[in-house]
Amino acid sequence: MPKLAIWVEMEAKAGKEQEVADFLKSAQALAEKEQGTVTWYAIKLGGPKFGIFDTFADESGRESHLNGEIAKALFGKAKEFFAKDPEVHKLDVLAAKVPGAAGTKAKSA
């Protein structure tokens, strides 16, 4: 059951929208290799706006992700791809419906 999450907001520079979309799609292979990442989503919100939402069972998984290959690549491309630095938000999951965790709720810390 995921207890923690990250929400990242990004705004592509004008004309860089497709490059950002392609970059995010390519990052899926890296996310699949991360043992501590429960779920990972790359999202196009419309126009130049994109997001990443991921969930984690514990803080070590979240920190590993924040210091992992996707984050390094994302912030390495920030000046080239984005109008401003991506905004990273650490979240607590209050409840979730995920495969294999039917009827479970996140427990209070």
C-alpha cells in the first residue's frame, strides 16, 4: 500500500512540448526498474503543462526516487526544456485503490 507520493509540475518552453512528452515517455523504463516506486505516471495536463505522479510504500523509496536517474535526467534537462524549474511536492497518501491492495488504507504515521 502506498503511503507517500510525489507530484511534480512542469511547464515546457514554447516549442518544446513534444520533446518533453517524448522525454517523459522514455523515463517509464527507468521507473520500472525502481524497486521502491509503487506507481509512476507521466501526465500531459494540456498546452505546455505536464506532471509526474508517483507513489511509494516508505520514505526510503521516495528518497531513492528523488535521488535517482529520472530526477537527475529531469533536472539535467530543466534549462533546455522548461520555462521554469519543475516544482516538486512531497505528499502523504490518505487512501488509495491499487491492484493487490483492495480495501486497504494508508495508516497514520
